Amino acid sequence: MKFTLSPLAIALSLSLMLSAGCASIGREFPSAQVPLIHIGQTTQQQIRSLFGAPWRVGIENGQRTWTYGHYQYSLFSQGSTEDLVVRFDNNGVVASYVFNTTKHQEGAPVVEK
């Protein structure tokens, strides 16, 4: 008994193998809004208005943190990552933040404040 694959079966198999080589974690956020964050001034409500609900929340050194992140990985090309971690003081005002990206943005260096 001879076993042969149809062109459709081959195409579907290749498609599944290629799609398995990519992964995306988190969700996109409007990173162009990062310069609107002002330490000691911007509130949690303003951060939520600018970026939406955080992807993760936590506590770091006693400060509430909100993380916005989007991470794309690929076996066949360079992936991209982008994350924003915002730390709030006890009054719900931005105490510090870190923004990192591997995406090229003209005139937008990595920011840590």
C-alpha cells in the first residue's frame, strides 16, 4: 500500500509548522504616549486613561506596579519586545517608570525615570 500526501495536506502541514515558530505574549499599548508620564504628577487614573488596563499588576519594594508589555518571538525572524513598568507612591501618583523597546522609534531613546 503506497501512501501519498495531497498538495493541500502538504500546504496545511507547512502552515502549521511555520505558525508554531511564532509566539506573542501580552498586549499592545500606545507606547507613543510614554512621554506624557510625569513623575510626581501623573496619577493611576491618568495612566489607565493613557494606556488602558495594565497587563500585570504587582508590588515592588512596597510600591504598586503596573506593567504594560507586548512580546513577539519568532524562530524565523527577529522578534520585538516593548514594555512599560510604572511604580506608584502611596497616593497613587507615578513615583518612577521604565520603558524599554526593541522597536525602532525615531528620536525615542529607552527611558528610565
